[in-house]
Amino acid sequence: MVQDYVQADIIGKSEKIKEICRLIGIIAKTKSTVLVQGESGTGKEVVANAIYKHSLRNGRPFIKVNCAALSETLLESELFGHVKGSYTGALSDRKGRFELANKGTILLDEIGNMPLAGQAKLLRVLQEDEIVPVGSSKTIKVDVRVIATTNVILKDAAQKGTFREDLYYRLSVITIFLPPLRERREDIPYLVEHFIQLNSNEMETKVRGVDPEAMELLIKYDWPGNIRELKNVIENAMIIESRDKIYPDILPAHIRENHQPAAVVSPTESIPIDKRLLSKDLNLRNQLLMYERILILNALDRANWVKSRTAKLLGIDRRNLGYFMKKHHILMPPDRGSRSDA
């Protein structure tokens, strides 16, 4: 299934991520315009890349434009090109990004920051499938699939008048909403493992995993910068950590200080409540998966990663332990893998 291949590109096992991967698998094969919305750092460009990779236009041009980085005066020339002499400094004809993306895909990153004048010209391209270079009266037909990303809620922006409503409807033929990391905490262990493996290939480091207590801190933190912030924290920890794991003392103070005691007492019922149950995500399956992984990592750590001892602590046999480790993508550290009882 295409969804399985998409899942390999997008890290996570939560129901929200599975649904996004399912959507990508469906829409990738169409020509429809796609709008990807989400907070900064949630992985919008990763989703755009996955749509392109699994589309019928894979292998054709994939042109990326950061709309937030272009001034109003440069935007039109950058997107649609210009002819020689069209303005001061236009010393030769120049193709725009849409013409360069012909027969392929264009990614309009942070489109919510595009000036209104540029929005009007973009709308014409989406309606007519043609561009007019700056300084020219000649139209050029283009066949381009558009993927747009934004951290702005465009529907709200359209109501406020800061974004064209007609352009919003043109862009949002298919819309994917990426949840912030705090709404899919069960994916954090998988993302951490991914970043550790990624960095291990690019830097000299002893780090091969995360101490269970440190992992709990990472899971409980709200991550206002989302995946981008998590990636930076893991990279920084791997640079300064001299041990084989990332421990709590190496994490930034604001993440350590965010940690709360595991249990609080309800003033009405006097029943201990784990604060993780106060998460917005009350999906029982997601919560059980998160705790199951933490429990296994704790047992492995206490048993010094000896599988027979770990299985005994958990009250299961080694075969079942192997199943759970595979299920949660838990890998043996390199220095443990060769042990006879590993």
C-alpha cells in the first residue's frame, strides 16, 4: 500500500499521523491543489515532500518558494519571470518559478505571508493555468501542481481581509491539518529515536538512546516549537553528552523544570492521578501505547539491557519481550547487542 511507504517518510504511530499518511497516499495520485496548515515546526514541508515523492509527477521539477522571504516588488518577477528591460537591473530574460516547475510541482511555503497584490496574480495562475512575465504581454501556459503551506489559519485571515477569500478556496481543494507535537505526545519516542539515528551518522557521539526519566521529561514538555524544537534539543544533547544515553541533567533547564511529580491527589476523592492522564489526548489506545513503551524501557534499563532479566521483571517471556521491542522500535545498544543473553 502507498500508505505504508508514506509512513516510512513521516515519523509517528499515532492515529492522527496514520490518518495523515492515509490522506497523502490518496491525494498524491491526484492533480489537485493541496493546502497544508499547521504551527511552525510541525513538519509541513515533510508532508509536501511526501506528496511529491508519491505523486505521478515524481522525477519532474519540484520547485520550492519561500513566500515570506520575498518582498512585494520581487514576488511577481520571482514567480512569473521577467523580460529584459522590464525594470532597472533586468539585464536579460528570466524564467519564473512557475515556468521552471512546468509539468511538475511547486511548493509555496508560508503562503499566508504573501502580499495581497501577489495573491491576486497567483489566483489568475490557478484559474487560467497561465502566467505573464513582468514587462511582457505574452501569456505562457503552464501545467503545475500547487502545494501550499502556512502556519496561518487562512480561513480566519480571509474573514479579516488579510488573505483573499477566493484564493483561499482555490488553494484548499484538499486541506491537511498537522497537529502540534503536544497533541501527539505518543509520537515523541519515535521522533527522538529517529533524530538519534540521524545524528549518529553525522557526528561522533556515544549516545545511542535516552534514559527513561529523560524520555518522560521530553514527553511531558509542550514543545511550542514542535518537531523543529525537539530536533534541536536532541542534537544539542548529543553534542554535549559524553555518556551512552541522554540523561535528564543534560536537557535544557526549561524542559527539566517543566517536570511535575508523577502523581497528585484529588481534593475530592483522594485518589492518586498520574498527571499524564490530564493530557488533551484522552485516546485510551494512544495513552496505553505510550506507557507500554516507557515501562519496557524502564525495565530494560533496570536490567542493564539483559533480555532474560528484563522479561522476568515484566512478567513475560523473552519471545514476548522481543515482540514488544519490535512493536515499539526499541533497538539494543551496540555494546549490548553481542551479549549472549542480549
